[in-house]
Amino acid sequence: MLGTCSDLDDGNIVDKAGCVGKYKVDILDFNGDPIDFEMVDREWIVPSNNYDNVLESMSTFFEISTLEMWPDMMFLA
């Protein structure tokens, strides 16, 4: 299954089972300096082109066979 966790800072999360809990997101001012933070739930994000069911698989294979968006799929896989 193709997908990524919304917490991109933690390199240890490699699958959906590890994408649980909360993570800290800094709130920045106009200068880019952190002024506060909030805790956000992690969620597993699946791209629109995936292989989760037959219809989405056929659509993804069609896009790859017509050479549209194939580099994106290559990097996801």
C-alpha cells in the first residue's frame, strides 16, 4: 500500500501501524521564529493514485502506461 505519515519529521515511521499518536507542530511568527506549538494527530495519507482497489489500480496503471505521472509513482513505490 502506498502512503505516508503526516509526521514527516520522524524517519522511524515506515508503515500505517507506526503512524499513531500525536506530534508537535511549531506555530511560527512572520519572521519564521517559533512562538508556540500545538499537538496534532498523526494520520496515514494515501495518494490519489494507488493500488488499494481494482478501479484505482486500473486508473494508476493507465496513467503509468501513457507516461503521465510515472515519476511520481516511481518515487512513491
